[in-house]
Amino acid sequence: MTASLSKEDEDALINTCKEVETKLKKAGLRVYGDYRDNYRPGWKFNHWEMKGVPIRIEIGPNDKSRSQLTVVLRHTGAKSTIPIDKSETKLHEMLNQMHNDLYK
């Protein structure tokens, strides 16, 4: 989140993130939303990458307005966008592809 976001926009963005988090958990994915505001995004990205999280999901104001997620794969660093409404199936596919890339 940037300092230029109004409080209302920031709250709406956090609500969208929490909705996506709930949706993905219901789809059987392990998801953790990092809502800490005392760290910059780059610090948080590094923190979760060092923990070994295979896929990072980013949702910013532009992503929210386009109803999409930005997804970054840890093993290749590839960055892509996927529609929120297809996120469950796309993320399962990405995890399966990642498994195949690493172990086959």
C-alpha cells in the first residue's frame, strides 16, 4: 500500500485481500495474508521468500480495479496476472506445474 491511498481505499483494498484469502482457503490452499503496515513491500516479499513460500500473491489498487491478482512464482521469479474469479483453479494448476518443474 502506498501513502497516496485514502483510508477508505486502503480499507477497501484490505477487504478485497481478506475476501481472496478466504476464497483460496476454502479451495484447499494454505494462504496467509500479511497485513502488517510497519514493513515495506520489498521487506515482506523477501521475508516470505526466505521462508520458502512457493507463490506470492500481490493485490494492489490497480489489481483490485481490474479484478485480478499478481502472482509471482518463487522457483522461476515469473510474474503474471490471473483473474480473481479463476484464482482457485489457476493457482492449483501453477502449484502442479511447479511440482512437475522441480521433481520431474
